[in-house]
Amino acid sequence: MTPVRPPNLSETRFLRALQAFASVVGAANVQSSADRLRDYADPFTPQPMAEHFAASAAVLPQSSDEIREVLAIARAYRLPLWPVSTGRNFAYGGAAPRLSGSVVLDLKRMNRIVEVNETLAYALVEPGVTYFDLHAHLRRHGIPLWIDPAAAGWGSVLGNTLERGFGYTAYGDHAANQCGMEVMLANGELVRTGMGAIEIGRAWQSYKAGFGPSYDAMFMQSNFGIVTKLGLWLMPQPPAYLLAQVKLPRESDLEAAVETLRPLRLNETIRNHAVIEGAIRYAAGVSTRTDWYDGDGPLPESVVGDIVARLGIGRWNVHFAVYGEPDVVEARFASARRAFARVPGASIEAHRYGAGDVPIGGGEGNMAGIPAMSAFRMLDWRGGNGAHVDFSPICPFTGGDAMRQYSVSKARLAEYGFDYYGGFTAGERHLHHIVATIFDRDDPRQVEAAADLQRVLMSDARAEGYGVYRTHLATMDFAASQYDFNDGALLKMSETIKDALDPDGILAPGKSGIWPRAWRAKRGN
Ligand code: ADP
């Protein structure tokens, strides 16, 4: 691959900028060889698109002071920077920048767990801290607090929270359990939000708002600043917990699954981010597609029926957890079991655990605060050089909405030759509907179909009044354009803020469809 250069910068000036970066962070922490830059390409981005999102270099600072100096150089050269924490935002772009030629500002060397407060159950972390790191730290020090891991445990706690990722315990809504940030603005100014603006900040991780306007959410999925520290609430390790699986036999049972789960979530019988997953996704955790079928096109319903029968699973499977004192766990579970038992043909299994126990076989560890990498198993489903791109619409928590989103996306996926590999994760009043398109990166037909399909799925959803909560670099402008109430007033406001905070347009141009004035002509390209 030919090296990519920052737009609007001569080779000489680019090399001079790299030298200036090296004088700040050390030459070893400025990467520009094709070989090293491979780490900054999303391995899941369909190959033909990869050069549209290529980094020209990566700079790895070790402190806020170094970031400030890097920013000064970037402003002087009008050189766009793309901050990442660990850059494992796979399926949405990984570490790759939206604007090709940007320099990735890789913060993985800033990896201190600044504080864990056992009494108030919170942590304050830097960008490079992964779910594995934080989990290991708590266990090593015998601190009885749980993290809420994202699906892949190697990712950054801070990066995932900024993307509004989610997990599977009662603290599954990462953005909602965030409290207090330290952010460096494009001009090099360091801001602490909420109670952190008090110099010694004793309640920084205890109370979100502080005094006056509250800004934390503004730095999520945006390009308004570089987050250098982030507070998050941790879940006290429960004295006991129970993991349950409900198997529902029919395709149409999705509706009953959702209608049964909602009241249990709203009245807090079930407090975790329960998951409703289709049979194919379940099967992909324990088998590959060719074990069942080797024809073209989506799996026929009869084959899905075989999978359900032979694996002894449901057409839909609800996984949920109950946490608390053993008698509380039993009472809550009894109530949930009664509710699900009303669905004809439902069967329910449960496993009980004591404080600190690890779930049998390691499965469902995510619901017990244990990070893992098993999510990657899905990549073997189609064989070849497996990758996935996700369509992630928000679904109101009703059976009717879930059925509508499921039926429409399943039909579209089939039209493009893909299986419905999806599931719903339960918030309180919404479901995250995650539909992965799994494709073989070495098969150009699959790659092209997977890429085209994303826009079609998003358009279908938009026509019904739904929008995505997160999307790949390739569809960020498209997603932003769908949030178009009153002639796109929301995006206009975001760009007004962007221009005020970052007049030189150096921070993550194009992130979430927000383009600074200097780069606005790049929108849609
Ligand atoms: P993870 O490795 O957990 O998936 P990433 O490091 O890839 O997370 O971050 C996800 C996205 O969040 C990045 O693409 C970037 O847009 C944004 N981001 C990550 N870290 C920061 C940060 N420290 N400041 C501002 N934005 C960030």
C-alpha cells in the first residue's frame, strides 16, 4: 500500500511535523512505516474501503503535557489528529481515522489506574486501561468490586465508554455509569468536569453534575476534546448470583420474549443488561456454518430448525442474571421464572453461584463481570478471513418494535446473501439491536455486499423512525444525516460547537459526521 499523506500538507512539511512530534514523545513513539501503520487499520474494514480511512502516522504520548505539545504542533501545521485509547473499536473502524491522512493520537501508553475507591465503588482511569487490566487490578488487590466488561475484554474502558458501549451486568450502560472526566481541548487547555472543577475534587467520581452546565456527555462520540481521565462507577460484588437461560421455541416468540422481559427490567426484578439472542448467533459460539449447511445464500429456516433441535437451544434464547443476597436472588428468580413460564413451550435453566465464583465453563462470564475474548468466535462462522460490520439500531422496548426491526433486517440480509446473526441487549426502555454482517474479507463479492447492505439497513430503519446508536467510519456521515429534524439543526449545533472549540479543525475531523469548518468539504467523501 502506498503511504498516505495528510491532506493539504507537502511531504517536506509533513516530515518536519513528524520530527517535531518526535522531539516531544521520542522517535520510538512516532510511527510512520507501512508496517507499523498496519496496526492502525481496522482489520474488519472491507479491504477496498481501507485506504479511505488510512493513517499517515501515529504518535504515542505518555502524559497530558506531551499531548498539549503535540496539539500545538498539529495546530501549527493544520494537521488532523485522530485520538484513540486502545483503538480496538473493531467493526466500527478500529483505530483508523475518518479522514484519510490523519495522524492517530494513540493514548495506550497512558495506562494508569489512577484510583480505585472501594468505599464509594468507583475507579478513575486513563485511556490505555483495558477491561482486562482493571479486572486484574481489582482481583490482585482483593477489592470486592466488579467491572462491567464490553464484549471484547482487551478494549479500553475509557474508549468504550466514550463510544457509549455496553456490557451485561447491572452496570451495562457504560455512559450512564460514567462520572467525571478530565479533557484536553484542542487549544491545550485542561478541563475537569463536574465536581472535578473544585481544585481538590473530593466528590469528582461521586456526583456527576457539579455546578452549572454539565458536559461529560458532550465528549462522547464527538470530536470536542481528548479525554485523558475518566471516572466510572463499579458494581459491589454481590454475595450471590444466578445466571439463567430461557429457551423459546418459535421465531415469533421474539415478541413474547421482549414483552415478558420489559416489565421485569422496569420493576428491577432483572437488573442486568439481559440478552435475547437468535439461534444462529448462539450456534456461532459453538460451531461453524459448514457444520450445518454449505449452500449459498442465507441458512434456510429448516436448517435453523435442525440447529435448534440438535443443540437443544431455543429459536430465541434469553440470558439474564440476578444478583444479591441468596434469598433475594431466589425471590427475584421465582418471579422471573413465573413470567417466562407463561410463554407456551418455554423452558428455563439456572445456575447458582456464590460471591466470587466463576461461571461454569467460563461461559457468560460477562454477566459476572469477567472480561473475555469469546465474542471473536463468531468470525469463524463463515470461514475464510472472517470479519464483521455491525448495524446497531436502537429499538424501543416493545415486542412490536423488536419484531419489526427483526423481520425487516432479516429479509434484507437474506436478499444480500447473509444470515440474520443478531440479538437484542436490554436497557430499561430500549433494546440495543445488534445485527452483525459476517463476511469473508477475501471474497470480494461478500465484501461489496456487506458494505452496500449497511446503508440499506440504515435506510430501512430510518423509514420506520429508528436510528443507529453507533456506526462504522464509512457510514458516519450517512448516520448523522438521518438525524435530520428541523433541517439538521442538531448537526448544525454540533458544528457550531466544534468550530468554537477547535477553530483549526485538528481534532478528529468527521467523527460522528461532525466536520470542522476547515474540512467540511470532505463530508460524504
Ligand atoms: P476501544 O479500544 O475500547 O474499542 P477506542 O480506543 O478504539 O476504544 O476508542 C473508540 C473511539 O472513541 C475512537 O475511535 C475515538 O473516536 C474515541 N476516543 C477514544 N479515546 C478517546 C479519547 N481519549 N479522547 C477522545 N476520543 C476518544
